[in-house]
Amino acid sequence: MIYNSPRGTSDYFGESIKYIDFIIKTSKDLFKLYNYSEIITPHFEYTEVFSRGIGENSDIVKKEMYTFLDKKGRSLTLRPEGTASVVRAVVERKLYSENLPLKLFYIGNMFRYEKPQKGRMREFKQIGIEAIGSDNPAIDAEAIWLLHNLFDNLGFKNLVLYINSIGCSECRRNYIKLLEEYLKPYNEQLCDDCKNRIGKNTLRVFDCKIQTCKNILANAPKISNYLCESCRKHLKDVFSILDILDIKYVHNENLVRGFDYYTRTIFEIISKDIDSTQNALGGGGRYDYLIKEFGGPELSSIGFAIGLERTMLLMQELGIRLKEDENNLLSAYLISMSNEFNSYIFKILKFLRKNKIICDSNFNIKNISKEIKFAKLNGYSHILIIGEDEFNNNLITIKDLNNYTQMKISWLDEKNKLLNLFKNPDYK
Ligand code: AMP
């Protein structure tokens, strides 16, 4: 009996691990530059954290959550996104009593019961940030700058940054009324999903991919024309800082995002290179009421999340090469001609690993040309051969697999020569 992994999940190994490591390392290095520190929250929370945080009428809460009762009958949910959990933790642990804004980042697996397709999975990884406790538009601009910088550092060139404002609760309430008025005469022509959204989560009609709905919405009133003075100024200030930073963006007046908690600035980064409904690599927005709703003080906040798998898929599709860590380029494969030489082999392995040089050994040779072929195929730069002569006289034969030059060094007197070989790519 061979088992399959559950629908919408994946196993990662080989090349994909290199991409995952690279994306995580690039993100962490950048977050540190912007003074974000890591937070790790549980993979599951009490269900109310999400139903309350994300909104009862959102697609995620209505259709996509993995919710179950534990043995004591408590309703738990595998986290479908990061923000609600982070906010729960910040309020519970009173992390807001430190210097504000509190800048946090997270990396972890999320779970949504969606219809799986390329770039859309039931278990996926998100990398996200939250800046808690500032309503300054400079923080919005800085978060967007960080998102932009992240994709730049990953090697992307052709991405588009969409930004919009969905206003504060006041201007949004007025606008939604207007939008519902506008949609009324078209009710029969709208798809079933959009019909259902009206009155509950009306703004989400802008997310609809069905052409008839899109045509109807093309002439709908735009929220940007109905923002209150203060929301209008907020958005204008975000734009002017982005201009100073020389970041290109598009004011997309039809952009809405799937969670109820968003207010004012929302943004999304999409790829022009994939013609797909799954072209959003990441997105986020401001949430000015969520902390209070979770029992904390009134603290305006902003965050974003990117999808790791979607980012990886696109990097692979576009042929974006990983910038390899230079220290990892050179590595040694030790070929031992006999089991008897293990004590010597382990001495060398210990020395190399202590000095952070990637190395491995076959321990027990079967066929030397096969071993050399294996080392080459697996990307080792050098092989170290230990035969009878080497073992008896404390020597190491080193073969450079790039140019097939060979030399012998003394283990006792020339250890540093061995290290230099791996530390300096030009050393011959
Ligand atoms: P969201 O939390 O819905 O705003 O999504 C943020 C990012 O997470 C998206 O832009 C995607 O890159 C990624 N993402 C969201 N849902 C999925 C999914 N079901 N499968 C893979 N990636 C996803």
C-alpha cells in the first residue's frame, strides 16, 4: 500500500529546499535591517480568534477553515493566516507596553480548505510582518518599501505594486451603501457568489473573476472618491513617501482584500509574468481596530504576508537563480579506501566541519571512479583520498574536481593549506 500526501499539500526536498532556505534567509536578513524581530505563535488557536478577527462573512471563515473539536470539546482551528494570531499574542502578553511601533515578523505554515490548483494549496507557508501601534503614513510607506525590497532582493524584476485605500469605518460604511445602491438593478446578472456577498461582505464583489460581474463593476462608484478628508490625506502622504523612495506603484481603485479587519491603506504585489488568477505574491494592509477588538488598547497597525510557495514557483518558472552563499561553494568529499582508516577519516571530518567546510565521506569504498563521479554529480569541488600510503604517513591526496589537478599534503604540518583551499576559491 502506497499512501499519497493529502490533497493540496506537498513534500519538499532537494532543489525546492534550497529555494525555501534562500527565500527565508533573504527575508530574515532584510527584516533585521528594518528592525523587525521574530514571533512564533501556535499552529492552531481557539476558533473565535479567526472568526472574530478575519470576519464571520469572509470566504476564509465561511468556507476554508480547518476547524475541529479537541477531546474536551473545545473548537480549535488550524491558522489560515498570521495576523489574527499575532494580534492575539500581542494583546495576551501585553507586548504593546514596549516601544511602539512594535515590529514583528513571522514565518510559518497556514491552512485553508481551498480548491487546490497551481499556486493555491491547502497547506502553504507565509512570511509576514506586523508593525503595531502607529497610524503614521510613514509606517505604511515603510512596510510597502520593505515588501518591494524583499522581492527585489529575491531577484524579481517585473512586479507591479497595487495600492488603494478602503477608508476608515466611517467612509467605508457610506461607500458600501452607495455601492449596494449601484448594484441593485444588476442583481439578476451577478453570479451567485456576488449575490451572496451583497449586504454581508459587499466590497468583495471587486474580487470576482467572472467577466459579467467585472463588466458591471467597471462603472461602479470608486471608493477613492468617497474617502473622508483624513483618509484621503493619509493615502496622499503614503504616496508622497513612496515617491521620495522612488518606488513605482499603481493606484488600483478596484483593489479590495479578503479580510474584514483592513482599514485605509491596502496593497498587493503581483507578477505580470503569469497570466493567472493566482498572480498575487503577497499583500497586506492597515488594521486600525483589530487590537481593540481583541481586548487591547486602541493601536493602529499594518502588516503584510507573502506566499512562499507561490514565490518559489515563480522564481523557478522565470529561471531566477539563487545567489549561492560563497562559503558553500567549496566542499570536500572524502574517499576512504578501507574501513580500517575510519579513525583518520573522522579526524579530518571533525576538523573540516569545525571550520564550517561542507564535507562527507563514503567511509567504505567500492569503486573509486564511481565515487569520483558521485562527488562531481553532487557538486563537491574537491575529493580527499585516503589510501594505504596516506593513512600510514598522515597524508591527504586532494583532487580539485574543476580542473583535475592533484596534490598531496601533510595532515600534521599543512592543515591550514587544506583550509585555505576551501576558503579561497583562487587558491591553487
Ligand atoms: P492573503 O493572506 O490571502 O492576503 O495571502 C497572502 C499571500 O499568501 C498571497 O498573495 C499568496 O502568495 C499566498 N497565499 C494565500 N493563499 C494561498 C494558498 N491557498 N496557497 C498558496 N499560497 C497562498
